Amino acid sequence: MLSWRVVRGARLGAMGRWLTVVAAATGTGLLLLSALGWALGHTQPGAGAGVRLVWCLLPVAVTVQLAAVVGRAQPLGWPCSGLAAMGLGRTATVLIGAAGAALACALGSAVALLLFLYLRGDLGGVPYAGSASGPLGAGHRLPVAGAATLLALVPLAAAGVVAAGVWQPRAAKPGAAPVGLPWGVALTAVGLAVQVSAPRGDTLPLPSGLGSVSPATAAGWLVASVGMVVAGPGLVHLCGRLLALHRPGALRLLAGRALQQEARRIGRPLGLLCATATGAVATYDLQSGGGHRLGPLTTFAAALIGVCVLAITGTAMLEARGARARSTAALRDLGASPALLRGAVALRAGVLLAVAIPLTALVAGLATVPATR
């Protein structure tokens, strides 16, 4: 509870990050419970409850990642001297972050359960009868064990991911080139090759009646997305090196060195953002090509994934800004003009956009989705 006692007096930004985690966990909990409610209302074989749970793994993954990012960032922003005076080392600090992330996700799961019971009419009200009433399973008894198992998934996974940072190796030397670029490129290429060569199939239905794909296509997209995330830090570092090549001026030198320093911090969130954008482009192509419209649950899940990914990227950018605050102050003391510092920030952003947008468009264009049936 230490982190939450500190959060009560924290700045609005820190509180906003934790509230975002709670909201994301609430949305993910509602999606998981909706899959359970669909299974209750469709007991015949082939109703698709298992497939719904499979597609729920996407919002679960991004919610857990968001909770992990916020959980790691919160205690690491505290004064190290104060933590040492309290007898807290690196292991205890990481475990505090894990406990905070688990508590935030558990709170969101509890809110999701209350909302789900309210919509079902189990709290004394009238059951919801709108277009998304099918997944509520109203009129059927909600299994306590099944609901508890689904709602415990996100808190336990978030705590485990944050706590895994205890056994991670120490950070590399600042500015050192990440080693994941070749592996990320290879994974992306393999994933795209699997998607292109995947046979047509209808064993894995897509949400909202968008058709169906073969499991190989879904696996190829997943491998390509992981490859983009793995390649992110190396790609950002490479952009920084290219920007600072061949007798750079003060502007290019500051922007290039900053990108090299921040590559490990912002690279993976940037890769995740690009992977999410490729998935959004593929979904749009399916929707426009087949004449289907996304259902309310699918729209809600897509919006949840987008918000989580943007929050992850924004948190990483804010951490990078805080990490270079001391360097920025030193440059100001040396006489650097505010226009030069703003220009370096704009140049970094422009270079990242100039690389990320074409890369996303290229991967999305090569990610061939088999024709639906």
C-alpha cells in the first residue's frame, strides 16, 4: 500500500496514469465476462465462446503491459536516497510496483464485475436489452468460480510481469546500441512470409462477422507484431546514429544523441504502436472490403486496445523527458537557447514519424489477409 499512499498526494499525471490502468482493467474485465455470458446463453456446440476468449487475449495483453509500465515507472520515480533510508533496495522497489499494478487491476476487475451484474439485472434493476445484450447471459446463473478466474487473470499477470523485473539484468551502458534489431527484422519477415503463404481457411472466425482466417495467418500477424516490438529500440538507435553522422551541427547532434540515449526506453512502445496501427489497417480493409460493420463489443475492444497503446507510448515519452531533464538543465546553464532545445525535440519527433509511418504502411500492405468465407 506504500505506493498508493504516496499516489494520494502525487501530481495529476501520476494519478491519471493509475486511473487509466483501472479503467483499462475495467474494460478488459467486461470483455472477459461478456465471453462468459455468451457461453451461458449459447450452450450449443460451436457457439464460439472459446474463440471469443481467444480474441480477448489481445486487450488482456495490452492492459497487462500498461499496468506493468505504470507499475515500474511509479516507484522508480521516487528519490533513491529516501528509499534507501527506508531500507528498500531494488528488489523491494520492483515488488512495490508489482503490488501497485496488481491492486489497480484488481480494482478495475471489481468495477467490471459490478457493471456486468448491473447490466444483467442481478443487482435489482432491469436487464439491459440493447444491441449488446447477447453476451450478458441474462437469466442464467453466473458461475462464481468462472467469473473469479477470468477477473483474476489481469491482476495476476500484471503483478507477474512487473515482478519479473527483479530478475532482469542491469541496464546496459547509456547510448549503447541495442542488439535486437536483426532479430526483430527477422521475426517481422518470417511473420509476413507466413501470412502471405498461409492457406485459406475458416477455422478461426473473426469478430463482428468479418469472416474467418486460418490459424497460420493469425500466428503470422502475431510473429510480425512481436518482431516490430523487438526491432523498435534498435531502429530508434539507428535513426539517432544516422542523424548525427557527417559533421552534425548543434541541432542534429543534440537530436541524434538524445535518440540514442532514449532508444531502449521509447523503442518498444513505438514498435507496439506501429504493430497496432498495422492491425487497425488490416481490420479496416476487412470491414470495407466485406461490407461489414464492427459490432459494439468489437468497437469497444478496438478502442480499449488503442487507448492502452497510446497510454503506454505516452508514459514512455514522459519517462524519457524526465530522464533528460538534468541534461536539459545543463544545456541551459551552458547557454543553449530555448529555440535550439525545441528544435531538437521537433527534429527527433519528425525523424521518428518519418520512419514509423512508412514502415507501418509497408508492413500493413504486405500483411495479406486471406479472403474471408
